Amino acid sequence: MKSISILVYLNAGGINGKSSLARLQSACNNKNINYKIYISEYPKHTKTLVNKIVEETKNIENHRIVVVGGDGTLNEALHGLVFGGYNYPIAYFPSGTGNDFARSLNLTLDENKFLDELFLVKEEKVELIKAKNIKDNIDFVALNGIGIGFDAVVSNLHNVNKAKITRKFKKLSYISEIMNAYKESESYEAKIVVDDKTEYLFSNILFLSFMNNSYYGGGIKIDPYAYKNNNSIGLIVVKDVTKKIIPKLLYHVLFTKKQFEKTSNIIRIPGKKFKVFISEPRYIQTDGEVSMLKNIEMELSLSNYPFYLVER
């Protein structure tokens, strides 16, 4: 008999987590699929909880582990699995405010389609970014991207305000947060080594984003050239930005999608491996989850993890 383990963060997207869980439960009952619910109850709980679920279910036939939540919940689950040494495939049913991973991979939001195809789709490897800050031995993983500086400040503001954000005004809210974050941000310098051979020195940086997929910030297409399993990380460098040119940059990012061609303030550098050196404290965001690093000497590279993906 088919069965699933549902790992859910109930507060994802405000009330979206609760709503998604209820819809999945109802659909499972209608389709005669057994299920067990595991609730992530506090920060970082998902990391340990997902490992517990794997150990409890890895020998059960016709079983799937389903993560229900936003990009941050999925990031926590993946972090627990990757650095816990697991290679057990998971599925994802999005229910956050951003859902950038689901948007990039065109994943379904319909619970009936999700369950109808969950046991039919084949396991597939999905590329991700693995990173380590050498100075303090902290590991990171990201499916969408890792940002350093201004975009992490924006993510922090977004996390504070996301419970108040309606789907209709999501982009407007993000633009407002961008303007507020700009007032709080300071530019910085960085040395970056790409694929162990090409070195860049940048000054007056607003932020760096290492992108695995196109979107961040709940639908902002910061890297139009990133797509699933393209065997590359796209480094986005945003520099020499003044308040006066922000509207122009936003226009190209949001509408023309030609930010690299139309302005010299946004640069894209592709690579499979990066080293980053920043000698001052900076906020960092991984799939929208924010932390502070006092001294950055970071290595980033491509890896992958197995998923059951149900597309729209």
C-alpha cells in the first residue's frame, strides 16, 4: 500500500502550511494513501526531524517523504540530509510565500495532481550549491541561491514582514523592502576566485548572489540564465549602485530581464566552483534564510540531491 511521511512547517507562508497540510490529508484520505505527520516546531528542528523520518521509513516499500513548507523549510530539510550523509530521495509540496524553488522547476501546487503522480515520477538528481565558511567551519546548502550583503538584508526584512504580505502585492512589498534595505546597507570589497584559475577584485559591492536557479525574493528573476541542472553557478555581482539608478536596475530585473546587457552595474560570472574573501562582517542568506558571518572565507561548489519532482 502507498504511504507518505509529511514533514510540515505549519507557519510557512503565514497560514499556508496549515492549509496545505489539510488539503494533503483530505486528498490522501480520498485516494487511500496512508500518511503520518511530523511537525517542525522550532528553528532548525526540520534538520534533525527529516533524518529521523529517513531512519524510520527507509525500508518501507511504496513510501515517500514529503516536505511541506516554503523555501526555508526545504533548505533546512536538505541541510540535514546532505550534511547528515543521506542520499534518500524526498518530494516537496510548496506552501511558502516565495516558493522560488517550485517556481523555477515549475512544480505543482495542486494536491491531487501531486499525489496522483508522486508514485509514478522517477527519482532524479537536482543540482544544488554546497558552501563552507572556512573561518568558522559553518556549512551551507542552497537550491535557489546564496547571497552576501544587501540581498540578505532584504531577505531579513522580507522574513519579518512576510506574514503581512498578500500574494497580490508580493512584488510591490519586495520593492519597498529593497528601498528600505538600501538605506541600511554599506558597500564592501571582495576577492573572488572562479574555478581555481580566474581572480576578480571588486569594490563598492552592494551584494553578491550565487544562483543555482533563476528566482529569489518570491518571484524576482535575478538570473534569467540559470535553470535546473545546467552544471553551473551564476555569480551575480551588483556594484556601484546609487539611489538614483535603483529604479533603472529594478526596471530591467523585473520587466526586460536584460539587466546584464543594459547596465554595467549588474555582472554575471558563470562557474562551477568559487572562493570568496570578505574581510568584514556581512549578512548572508541561503534560500532566504539569514545569518551573520563576521569574517568570510567561503568555498562554494555544485553538488546534487535526489528528488521526486511533480511538475504542473
